Amino acid sequence: MNWAETLRTGLAAVRAHALRSALTMLGIVIGVSSVILTVGLGQGAQDEVAEQIDALGSNLLVVSPGSSTSGGVRGGFGSATTLTVADAAAIADPAVVPDVARVAPATTSSVSLVNGTTNWTTSLVGTTATWAGVRNRTVADGRFFTSAEAESGARVMVLGPDTADELFPAGSPVGRTVTVGGRAFTVIGVLDASGGSSAEASQDDTAVVPLAAASAATGSTGTALSAVYVEAASAERLSAAYQEIEALLTNLHDLTAADEADFTITSQASLLETANATNRTLTVLLGGVAAISLLVGGIGVMNIMLVSVTERIREIGLRKALGATPGVIGRQFLVEASILGLAGGLVGVTLGVLGAWLLPPLIDQPVSVSAPAAALALLTSLALGVGFGVYPATRAARLTPIQALRSE
């Protein structure tokens, strides 16, 4: 019996017991589809985190003030006023920090924006003209303010897309007026949607104005900053920029090695790696559960093939009496087990891909179909069929014609 005849016979045997074959494949189907979906969910989460972090800025370092202590209660990072405009100017000096490309000092406060009878509470960011470039933000409508406008403290404002929709639900807000703290600001632009968010607020619900104008609108007279956004000259020089800024601020703030730093520097790369490490751990955990389903499916294949050997003892005896060798008999049962494993894998991949297409709108979470994961799951299902079919095939091949023919 050649391979083509063996394959035809195996397919006929599987079709002859269609319901039993379907139930046998069920464990493999569930396992394969689970592997594809869990890996897809993990990859989708990593892609989403990377996209959100990238929306905050490329090659970005965020320098924040340290924590404050009031009444014996220690606040979180950013609650102190240890970071100043002078610090930002020092970081921007290429002679001092050569690995920094651009710097954007910023103050952040919660204010109420008023447009006629409409008001909206949002985050007011006071900064310089470099903010848009450092934060990787582009303008969808209008323009960003210039260096001259920033230096003169001009009352101009660039709105985030969500803020613009709330204050100006109809028509473009460019050229219209918004009042902040009794001062009128002219809207000159609307930012593109970033989709990113920080711990404090959505990056799309904001109003950006020159630093001096923000201080006047909020009544602030100090030089304290909420953050200094720093863009490194390149991704390769990010680490060098980090170390240069740390050394500079340590010197400017008269800190010693024994002192606790009154500032913190956060790298977007470290945030991305931390988030991805968490997602990878969860993906491996869930993938392990799916792999157990695959193993159970393989055991089911072996169990059914053993039942098939028992049911077909007389058939095996007759084939051997007609000249079939043990190799041919073993090959037939191995092919049947392989067909069950491969068919279960194909159905599982189909269901996994279908689930990856249907799930995102329902769970509000992206699911990425990983071609390597799908291929690996399919190969694993085939390997399970072959691996768990070896013993039943060997048992069938070892039957002697006399034993098989006289069995009831």
C-alpha cells in the first residue's frame, strides 16, 4: 500500500465516524484557538502601550519635581516645587548637556475655559514653542504659537481635540476667543488626536498656552515647573542624556550622594519595557493554560485511536493475512491520528482568526493575529496527532494475524 492509498484509507476512516472524530478534535480546536487569541491579546496590548507611549514623544525624557512633605504626610513625585525655569535653561544649554536636542519646560494646572455660556474644566499647559516638537504633537487645524509669541507671553491658545469639541461643538475654533481666569485668549490651533494618556489626564483634553500667559492666567508668580520635557538627540544617545541631566541637576540643587534626589527622570523606553514585560508575563501564563488544552486534546486523540484499534482488530488481522506488513498497518493508524490533529489545528486557527476579528469591538481591546503563533499552533497540533498516535499505531502493528482473526 503506497502513501496515497494510505491517506485515502485514513480519510475514509475519519469520515466513517464523523461525530467521534469531531469530538476527538474538540480539545485541539479549543487549544489552538486559545493560543492564537491569548498571544493576539498580549501582542495587541503591547502594540497599544507602545502607541500610547510613542504619542507622548519620541526619545523623550520627563524630568519631574520630587515629592513634598506637609504635616508629616509625604506627597507623590511632582508635588514639590524643586524644578525651575533656570533648571530647564541649564538643560537646554548644549555646552552642558550635549546629548539633548530640544527642551520644553511646562507648568500644568486645572482651569475652567469659558466660551460664551459654555465652560469646560481642563488641563492648562504653559510652555514654550518647542513643546509640540518635543511631545511629538502636530496641529490639525491652524498653527502652534511661535517663539516670539511665547517670549512675549501672547494670549494665544492651542486646544486639544477633545477640548475643542467640548467648547466649540460646531465649526472651527480657530480665531475665536476663550476666557481663562478673566483673560481672553485667541485660539490659533487645534492639535491632532494622539490617543495617549498620562496618569493625570487625557493628552487630547488640554489647552496649551505660552508659559508667561499661563502664569498670568492662573495668578502664579513663581518660576516652579510641573515638568521639563527633554528630547534626546537620538535613541542611541538617550541614556547619555539621562546621565548628563541627572549630574547637572544634582550639582545645581547642591545634592550629595547621601541626599535623596529632589527630582525624578523618567524614560519612555523604560515605561515601554515595564509595560511590555507585564504583558509578556500574562501572555505566557495564558498561553500555558491554552497549551494544557492542546495536551488534553492530544490525549483525546490517543484515546480514540486506541478505541479504533480495538474495534478494528479483525480488519487488522485480515489485512495482515492478505500480506500487509506491520509497517503498513502502523502507518495507516498514524496517518489517521495525524489527520485528526491537523484538522483540529486548521479549525482552531480559523476560529482563532475569526475571534481576533470579532472580539476587539466587543471588549474594546486590540487583538493582533500573529502569523508565527498561528503556524506554531498548527504544527503543534499536527505533532500532537503524530506523537499521540504512535502508541496506538505500534499496538496495531504488533497484532499477529491469528490473534486478530480469532478475536470476538
